[in-house]
Amino acid sequence: MKTLLACMTLTLIPLGIGAPVATPAAQEPADADPAGFVGTWMGTLDVGAAQLRLRFVVTETEGVLGATVFSVDQGNAQIRVAETTVSGDTISMSMPMIGASFRGTMSAQDEKITGTFTQTGQSFPLVLERAPGDETLPNRPQNPEEPYPYLAEDVAYANPEGGHTLAGTFTRPASGGPFPAVILISGSGPQDRDEALMGHRPFLVLADHLTRRGIAVLRYDDRGVGESTGNFGTATSQDFASDALAAVAYLTTRDDVDPGRIGLAGHSEGGIIAPMAAVASPDVSYIVLMAATGVNGERILYAQAALIARAAGAPEEAIAANREQQRAIFEVLKSEPDPVRAGEEITAILRAGLESATAQGGTTDDAALQQAIAAQVQQVNNPWFRFFLTYEPAPMLERVTVPVLAINGEKDLQVPHEENLREIEAALRRGGNTRYEMHALPGLNHLFQHAETGAPGEYQSIEETWSVEAMELIADWILKTVG
């Protein structure tokens, strides 16, 4: 979940809310040489809404330093470091991909690197310590281990409409068939077939559970992710619907799948995509909406940002200021179709906001501000965000004629359950669809984990990946629906 403009999945580094945090004083510096920084370093970034472990891998090739950063708790997501420089005992790294930078000083006493991580004009203390090359992820007891008691097969199939190939994993019971099948559709942002984030692999766990119940499952890497080809950056939800339809077409060719019992299960943005595909294909026999939206993206983003901010303890005046900045940016995106002119207007809005933040003690590095602003403009001034902002799910839901299961967690702060389940049900009713079930699941968050508050900052620390009752509800409903 991106927290500045609150998109539906986590950005690589969520932004904190409020004044920048002062950097702790470094210990007495050492006379370090560049080679002294080579190795693997670990640190935890506390941004208020979440604590994220970062792994810095610093290398040296022919006297030139390079680095890569991995966000361990977000599926080990890789962050490209564009430039790494050393001056005495201080190392600096720039990460324009996420509008961020790091600058730290090595201590002679303990070889820790104490410094500041800066993103979009806000600064956070970060201390790095030497660590093994492979950081152990948090305990995830639900992750299945091989050998599985079912068949698991890597597959690939074409999307003729997009001109690319999708790769995924197909699982089915070891014997019998043909089986009812479900295709898992991930939430927003580039997702792999397991929908991995913060050490969790939700689609791996869900696929394992459903397959053990007798349901074949196909999960796939998003276009341009993992082993799938194609361009993720230019695609909208409509394009992703064509990827789901390609998955449906592929399953109809398999002898071990019953072509009359193929369904779609979409999580978050996937719950927007599933109805599109169901309306477009007679081969879709049911859909499962998991934390799906029933209102347009603008309404989601306003509610989402406020709920997450409050859970992080932000004052109401900061929440109101963030909403006003969101509103101003959204108005530009809705009224200015030219991306160049829109980018200029959004840049001006963000610059005003970031300069206000720096006046309260943040970074004054104009180059860093420009980098941060450019990253945020790119985050919103693109085809996907423009589509999501104004897309109304209701008209498509009114056209869905197949059975629908819609589930949301009552502690979901990303897609609040009251409004969205209500609007999904209202749309189905208007369309005359009476074959649906709606469930608000007590105690569960956006990932269907049992949670205290539902804040994204809890996702990483919760060992549970999927609540068993949610998975059982899905499995029971599918088997009942497909007979």
C-alpha cells in the first residue's frame, strides 16, 4: 500500500506521515577505504506505518563500487542503486527508482554504518550492520514444503491480444479429474505468481489449500514480472483482464480441467479484473472477489489514506493536509489528459508540499527534492493510475451473471469493507444476479490475516499468511457452486 497517495499495494518503501525524523549522531568516524564497505549489510527502517528490513549488498568491480538494495519484508523486492560513492568514511547511494537516497558513516569502533535514508523529502535514521549474504525471512508456518501431495507444474501460455507470454504454476490433485479450477488474479503493482510481499506468499498458501480440497489452481506472474514477458508499466486493469482471459483459454485446453467449471478469484485490484473477464468470456463459471472494491479509485484512496494515517497515529491536521494534496493531484489527472502538462502541474503541487516539509526540519538538498518529486509524479501520472482513479466497478458488476462470492476483512484499512461490500451487492442486485454471497470476516485485514488494527505495518510481523477460515470459506463455496 503506497501511503503518500495510498495506492492499493505497498510501494517499495512506504512513506511516513508527519515531520521528518532527526538523524542520530554517528560514532567517531574511521579512516575507511571503499573496499571496507564491500559486503552485505542489514538495517531496519522505521517509518511509523511499518518497519521494513533492508539488505544492502555492496560490491567492487575493478575499483568501482556498486550496490543493490533488497526490501526483505516486501518479497525481497530489488531496488536499483544508480550511483554509489565513498568519501573517506562516508558512503552515499542514490535510488531514483523510488525517489530515495542513503548516506551513512562507518564507525571505527563497531563497523556499523549510521546514517539517513531519505525518500520524497522525508528523512529517517538507518543503522546498517554486517550480516550474512542471505537474510532469513520471518517464520511463515503456512508455506507448504515439497514434496506436495498433489501435482505442481510450471506452465506458460500466450496472450495473443497483448503479444506476450505468461508463466505460472498449475496445481491439481494427484489423481482423478477433470477438476474444477480457479485462476488467482493478484492485486495492483507488479506481482509474481505467489503475490509475495513482506515475506508472505499469499497465493502459494491459498493455492495449496484449494488444491488439497480438490480444486485445480492456476497462478501466474504478472506481465513483465518473473518469467512472464510483456510490459507492465503501460498496462491498465483492462489489459490485465486480457491476461486473465488468456489464462481461462489455456485451462480450457487441458484434459485435467473441467471446461465448464473454471472460475476466477481476484484479490484487491484483481477483484476489479475478475468481473471484466467474467463478462467477456462464457468460459468463466464463477468469480470470487477478495477485498475487492465497489467504488471508484478516488474514493478508495481518500478512505485508505485516512484510515492508515490514523492507525499510524497521525494528527487530524496532517490527514486533512494529505487529503487536500491528493485532491489537487487527482483533479489534475482528471482534467489534463496530456501527461507532460499534467506532470508539470503535479510537480508544482508536490514541490510545494515537500518544501513545506523541509521547512520543518527535513532535507534541503534540491537535487534530492527533484528526484523525489519525479518519482512521485511517475507513480501517479501513468495509464494504470489514471484508469484506476476514475473506474467505476458497479456497471461491470451489474453485467455479471455467474455466481459471486465477495469477502472482505472487517479490519481491512486498504479497502474498507462496509462501503465496498455494500456497493458490490447493490450492483449485483441491480443487474438481477441473485446467486451471490457477501461476507465481512471479523478480525481480518487486507491480506486476510488475523490482525490487531489492520494497519499495513502489521503485515510483516504476523506469522499467519491466510486465515484458515477464509480459505475454507472460499473452498466450500467453490465446491458447492460447481457441484
